[in-house]
Amino acid sequence: MHYGIRLIMRFNRYPVFEALPVLALSFSLSASAISQTSLETVREIYHQYTPENFDDGGEISHYVWRNFVSFFPQATISRTQPKRSLGITLNSALSSAAVETELGRSRFGTYVENSPFIDGVIILVDGQIAYESYPNMEAYERHLSWSITKVVVSTALAALESQGRVNVDHAASDYLPDLIGSDWQGISLRDIVNMASGIDCLDSDGYQNTETCIYRLEESLGLTAPVHPEQSTIENLRSMRQYRSSGEKYEYASADTFVTGLVIENITGEPLWLALQELIWDQIGAEADALMMISSAGVPASHAGLSARLLDLARFGEIFTADDLIDVVSPLHLADLASDNGIDFDAAQVAQLARRFNEDVPKKAAWQWDMIWDDGAMFKGGYSGQGIFVDPDRDFIAVWFGTTGADGQSHYLLPMIRKLSKLTDNQ
């Protein structure tokens, strides 16, 4: 078990420095190849579902991602404002662009339509829908976005900063007294939101390894099977230990996002889902409610619990590209993202990224964005093939949902999307 492809996918749910996508030699086991609307199929999925297997990939995961509310408690991020319409200017150059895939050269549109691991893709250029496809889901469905949730939460913190309600260079414990007396005390919010807290609770240690810190953290939320004595999320956070100085190295730790979410709750005096509703969802002109997974104690899964429509996450991306920034964050936040305030990748991390991007390697991470390129383009990934790519200078946004195969197969969208963004330079 400790060397299988499936374990590689589940123990490395963080999307930045994962193994390159496994070559999909056969599409016959696609989750989407089997209809998930028949009574018999749906009943069988519920019969087979367990807290241990729901994130294995394949048919069960494909159903759970699109029906997360049926399996875990959810709070509603309500759409309370009029929908902001998106224009449509389809760009045939995107769909016909030549791309390198797992199985050789293809056209982008052909690849998307035929990959069993892509549920939906949307691309906005200059605020217009330039490409849209839902090969393995319906446009109206809310899909679990997994760790895309993190940048929605970090952007809410940026909104509070733009309003003058928080200083991210201050210690998180200044805003969250529950952290006083723990190893979190004194760590700046900036280092935390930049995934550089130095706290020894790395996602790469393993989500389904019951002895890891990340397992216990998700266990406190009810996301993993209970095996330890009950512990609140705050108690869990307070028990964590710092093993390197903050700001020293980028290391993917969902615990950093939990602290960010709790800080937002303390500043606003509201549950996180209501804060996100007011700071983000009301501002972007969403077309539908979103959902946030919560524990039985009402603690939000701020690291991975957001379910939303693909189009609404594209609207979220426009926070960083629209001329008026949709009145969520100030221009200073975009400048901060492009500044030296992020965490540079070390040599080993750059070398690993070079395997995916050749010479076009992102150099740093910041504000929960996994990768930021020198030209300002940003990417945030989510487990099982979710992703959002925003290029502010090119006014280019791409968002996609996916489901990995039962043996760990995935798509290869990110390098393609990065190249497609540059196609618009001369248009």
C-alpha cells in the first residue's frame, strides 16, 4: 500500500509538487463512462461509499464531488445580489490550439471533450467567455473545489486588509487570542497566508495516515474516519509544534488556512461562510449559492470545503482582472501579490516544477496561491484535478473541475492553460 499509485494520490492531496500525472493508458474505467443518474447506480454508490474510500478517485469520487452536500454537513454561502452576466465571445483559437497531452499531440478542445478526468473547463478573456465545456458534469452543478477554497479564504482576508480591518504583518495571535501560549503565537499573518508558518503539520505527511497531524486536523472536522479521542479544532491547532522559523520556506500546510479562516471569523464576528458571502459572493455577482462543508460543531473546512458552480469561480477570478477589481480588494493587493513579499521556491522545488513547465517556471507562492510567475500569472490547484489560473495582465482566467481515476490517473491541464494564456498576446 505504501508504494502504490493510489496512495501517492491520497497521501499527496496537495497540488503543487505532486508527481507528474500518471499516463492514462486506458479510458475504459472512467468515472464518467458510467451513468450516475440511474436509481440503481446511485444506490450502489451510496452503498459503497465510506469515509476511507470517498477520495480514492473513480466513480464514487466523481459522484461525491458533485453531491458533497449529501455526504457532509454544509453551510450556505447565499447569493443575495443580482447575477452579474458574463458576455460570450468564443475564441476558436483556444479550442483548436495544439497541445501536448499524456498520450501525444492533440487539439485542446478535443483533449477536454475526451478526457474522462476533466469534469468542466471555462476560460474568460477580457471578461468574456472564450471557451466553455462540461464533458463530465452539468453546468448547473456545484462541484467540490477542494483547495481552491484556500484562495477564496485568503482573498477574504485581503478584502479585510483593503478595508483597514487587519494588518497581515501583525501576529495572527493578535487577532486570535486562542493561539496565545501555543507555538502559533507571534507568527505573522503574512507568513501564515503565504504557507510559511514553519508549523509541523504538512499535508504531504498523509491525509489517510492516521498518525499524521493533517489526519488529526481533518478528523476534528469529521472529514476523515474517527480513530483518536475527540478533540476540537482549536485544541488540535494549539497542540501543533513549530519546527522551523516562519517565513523560511514554502511548505503546503492546510493548518495555515484554518488559522486564516479563524482570524476572519474573529475579525468579522461571523461564521466564515457568512463572511465569505459578504466579502466575496455578494461582490462578484454570483449566479448561485455556494456551500461550505462544516463539522458537527459548525467549524468550516476552510482549507477544502467550498462547492460552487464553475462560472461562479470564474467570476471570483475576475476580482484580480476586472478594471474596478469588483470592489473586493485594493490595487495594493495585486501589487503585493506581484512583489517580493511571497516565498521563493527553493532549488529543489524549482527543479521539480521545471519538469512540468521547462523554462517557464513559476518562482514563488503567496497568499495561498500555489504558483506565481514573474509576469504575475497565478495558479491554485485542488485535489483530484481542480484548478484556477488567473493572469491579471492578460485578463485571462481559466477554471476547471476534475476527478482522478481509481488508479491515480489525472489530466494535464495546467501546462496547457499556461500556454493558452499566451496565445492571447497578439489577438
